Amino acid sequence: MSQEISDFYAVIPAGGIGSRLWPLSRADAPKFLHDLTGSGHSLLRDTWDRLEPLAGSERIAVVTGRAHRAAVEAQLPAVPDRNVFLESEPRDSTAAIGLAAAVLVRREPDVIIGSFAADHVIRPPHLFQWAVQQAVAVARQGYICTIGIQPSEPSIGFGYIKKADGLLVDGAPEAATVERFVEKPDLETARAYFADRSYLWNAGMFISRADVLLAEIEANNPELHAGLMELAEAWDDRDRRGPVVDRVWPALTKIAIDYSVAEPAAEKGKLAVIPGHFDWDDVGDFASLAKLNSHGRKNDLAILGENARILSDASSGIVVSQTSRVISLIGVQDIVVVDTPDALLVTTSEHAQRVKGVVDALKLGGRGDVL
Amino acid sequence: MSQEISDFYAVIPAGGIGSRLWPLSRADAPKFLHDLTGSGHSLLRDTWDRLEPLAGSERIAVVTGRAHRAAVEAQLPAVPDRNVFLESEPRDSTAAIGLAAAVLVRREPDVIIGSFAADHVIRPPHLFQWAVQQAVAVARQGYICTIGIQPSEPSIGFGYIKKADGLLVDGAPEAATVERFVEKPDLETARAYFADRSYLWNAGMFISRADVLLAEIEANNPELHAGLMELAEAWDDRDRRGPVVDRVWPALTKIAIDYSVAEPAAEKGKLAVIPGHFDWDDVGDFASLAKLNSHGRKNDLAILGENARILSDASSGIVVSQTSRVISLIGVQDIVVVDTPDALLVTTSEHAQRVKGVVDALKLGGRGDVL
């Protein structure tokens, strides 16, 4: 099932700090560079390892910030230099994925690209790969294809994709058209979606011909598209790239690919979906991270950190230990303790979503040194 | 009221680590060396400052471990060298106070000594001083006199002193005899004591003629008394002190002065008490420390640490910050966070008494490095 697909290129946008995982995730050590599952590998490397059987190591591109170049190349020693796309500053996902699409389509006009976040946890790989294989088959028919996750709970933390009629595509028995995209719902709505099995979680995975993707960007954001074309035209010429990037990149419209491509494509009936049957977690906060690392046991304190020295009677929650300090927990439940050399967080699973507020407060308070 | 008392000598036993305040209190930085009230002074120094108006700086003795000599002398620059009594190892309070009594009575046969713990918080000083002045007057009559604290709640953490008939002593209008000493009671008993105003907290303060104290030790623990006499006889001779200490001190019976002196004296009707009207706190755990530092406000997170950088929505509990790390608390109440360079404690006020268990576990686990 996992043989390489010759016309496929994987694109990994590796941006985003993961503010809800502060102080573990930082500007200079974002979420995708961490081993959050105890696998021994960073999330980025796990993403690469999932995609490599599908695309081959010569055909995986990474779009990341200039500051992360060395770290990314250390994580991915097999990535070809020409497949590392460096952003001078973050311009959101349409710019990141669109740049890769625009450059790759010049190298290979019929290329199909699939974009996959660098910081999600997916298990097992073969179910993910089966979904991508189907999505590629659908993309060959001119659709923009997403992979939707069958919800495991009525989450209010994700957007939803409403699946409609099945699509008849060879090699994609589960393909369906998408009726519409839905923003993060309230709890009542989420419960209704959860009961109605045709609503899937939007995991931000998009597979399509590069030219189809670019045409959709052009239709909805022509200036952004023009900028991407100008960048792509100069990209593979080392002398010309720099000045064009400096001039064009900072002016690109910041817009998520969900809005610039997926939503309008859904309205036109051009968006398809493959339901993913794998476990998927975007590790959105420490409550997710605790769950992910409690090994399925309900009464288990999750511990992350190679040299953790923990003395605890807690049977739930998580301790992240990045120092060699002895950490002692007494009589606290569902606790979240993140111990790093310059910052300490203490909260509970219930309040884990509020961590971003601390990051915002630290920014406002001029304490960027610990962000 | 606070003029010096010519026949009075204050003795400060400065021992005890304060295990329930780990990891703030350590073997090499015991509780009495910390500023736990934000006064800018250590508890030991505050104790000295309370006693100095009564005894004068030439007549305050400190009994402490050899390891703490430098720290104690740094805290108390005015203490005469001959008034620093160094223990080669801890032998409990009868040995510590008895040694001081035995040495001082040789220097001054009619001396009255008062012993006061180095790590209690007492406010305001003048009410404490008034109680001591009365106790000295009672001690001159041959009594062993304690100062009992009027309970502010039905505590199960302290022993109680049952006050009996008033004593007619000039200069001590509140003096009374003691009917008996009571061990830490259960909650029901503590409530009954609290309702019955004649039960006072035992704060471990004893004032008596040195010869009377030594006679009581002799009556109940003759071997211990003999050892103290031998030590005292050699003490002020620099050449002889060392060998005698090495031989005699480690063999002294370990017994608290409450059992060797106060209880038997009470049975013989020789124990008197002065009720203390001052606020008294032995800062027994982090819950006490939180209360002590919340400045009387109920909804207030107490913060201890000069360079504390705290970002918190907690309205109760305490943060002790000994590092320059940013500490962020979200959605936790009655929390206790103690952040030191090599150890971190997270618990709640409710479980503060259990901190000692961690210290015991660390000892057993061979982690003495953080104790």
C-alpha cells in the first residue's frame, strides 16, 4: 500500500509556535521541533517519516522560517536543499503552501501536491497513507481533496467538514464531495455534528494538482497569486531570488488556505474529502498532551522529559521536565506543570486552553525573552 | 517597659531544619536563616531584635550547629563570641538549653535564663517583652515559667498548657500556676480547649533561674545533667573544651525540654505561666506561611522572593520564588509553589503538612543532595 506515488509531492508547512504549549514551545523552539510523544523523534521528523513512503525523500518540501533552517535540516538530513523554502517572515498558510505550489509547478507542470502540518500526531501511519493515496487519486480528477477526521468526541476546538455524496473515483472508494466548511462550533452544535456521522474534523490537509490550487488562489486573491508567480519565476535562480523575496514576500496577503482555497472550492463543488480512519491529534494544549502521553490509562500522570526526577502522588495531568530539578507534587490532580530553565507554568487540564493568554500577557509586558 | 533586666540572659536554640518548609528550608539553609515575613530580616535576627531590649546584646546566647556558625554570626554581628554555643550534632532541646544554662550559671550563679526558638514569628514586640518581664519576675521566685499563647483557633498542631490558679507575684499581674501539659489533641478536644479559655498553646518558651532548671534536669535525667556539668566545667577553657565536647556531647540523652523539665515541674506545682497576648506563629508549613504573608487579606496570593516574576490569576495560596524564572499560574487556587534552583514543590494549602513526607522519601531515595 505504501509504494511511492510518482506524480506526488508532499509539502510540510513548518510554522507556528504553538503558544498554548508555552513554555515548552518557544519562538526559537516551536512545537514541531519537540518530541511530544516520547517517540524519540520530533513531530516534524515523524511527519517526514509518514510521508517518505508516499513521496520519496527527494520529493518532500518544507516551508519554514529562516530562523529554523538549521534545526529543520538537522531533523531532516535527507531533505534536498532545493526543497527547503525559507520564509523571511510568516505570511500564513496560503503564502507558504502557494509558494511551494508555484515553484513546484514550474519544475513539473502536472505535479500533485499534498500539504500536511508539521506538528500533528497521527497513528498508525498506514491508515494515513491509505487516505493520502485515495486523495491523490481524487486530485488527479481536478478536485481539491482534503482528508477529514472522523470525530472521536464533540470537540469545539476544530472546524468541521460536511461530507455530501460519494464520488466515483478509481482507487478512492471512500471519496465524497464536500457540502460545506464549518467554523469551530459551540458545544450544542458540536454534539449534533458528532451524532451526525457526516461531519468530519478539518485537519488542514489539502491534496490537489498544483495548478488547480494556484487557479483557486488566483480566482479569490489575484494579487496574492501574482506575488506568488513573481516569487516562483525567480526562485530557482540563486542570484535573483533574494531581491524578489525581499520585495514581494512581506507584501503578500495573510490568509489561511481554508479561506482562500477550501471554502470557495467547496461552494463550487470542487472540494472533495476522504475520511481518515487514523488517530489524529493536533496537540493543541497541555490537556491534549497529557492525554496523548498517559498511554491510554485514565489514572496516570503523564511525564515528558528525559531526565525527569518526579516525586508525585498525582494520578492525572502532566509534568514536562526540561531541567534536572527534583519536582515534587502533593495532593494535586489534573495538574499541568511545565518546568523549563527560564519559565515555569502551573495550571490544570481544565484551564490548559488559557495558556495562550499568558503568552499574550508576556508579550504586552515586554517579557519577550521567555517567549 | 522595655528596659534591660540586669539578671536576665536570653538563650536562642537555633536548630531544626523545618522539613515542612522544604525545598525553601534546607539542611544548609534552615528555616531560622530565612526572611519568611518580608521584614528584610531572617527569623533569627527578628528573634534577636525582640530580645535585645530585654537582655542587652552582651547577654544573648545562641546554641546552633557547627555548620551554621558563619551564617549565625553574619545575621547577629553583635553577638559575643563566648555566647555562641556550637553543637557538634543535634541532641534535642534539653541538651542545647541545658548546656547554655550550665555554662552561664558558672559565669553568674543567680542568672535567670529564658529560651526562645529562633524561627517563630511574634508581633508586636512590646507585648512579647511585657510577657517576658512578668515571666522573669515569676522565675525570681523559683518557678519555671512558660509563656502560653491565647489560642486564635482550635489548632491540633500544638500542645496545650492548662492554666490553673493565679499566682501573687510582684510585677507579674497575669502569672498563674500550670495544672498540666497536654500533647497535641484531636480536633474535638482542641475545640473544647478553644472554648475553655484556660488552655493556652505551648510555644516552647521557658524562663527560670539557671540553677532551678538544672536541678529539674538533674532530678529527671541525672546522666544528662552530669554530662552537661562536665561540659560546662571545661567550656570556658579553650584548650579543654574540644576533647570534652567530642567525648561527652554525642552521648547526651536526646529529650525535649517539655518532657525533661516542663511536664515534671508542672506535676510538682513548680511550673507557672504568663499568658501572651501577642500574635504568635511557628510557621509550621506553607499554609501558615501563606496566611502570614497574605497581609490579612483573604483573597490574596502570597508572594515571597525578592526577584519574583509572577503572572497569576490565583487569589489564594503562596509562591516562593528563589530563581529569576517567570512563574505563571492559571486557574489554580490555594496553590503552593516553591521554586528553587534544584527543586520544585507544587501542592495546596490543604496538603501542606504532607511536605515532610516528601523529605522523608527523598532521604530514603538517596536524594540528600536536595535536602
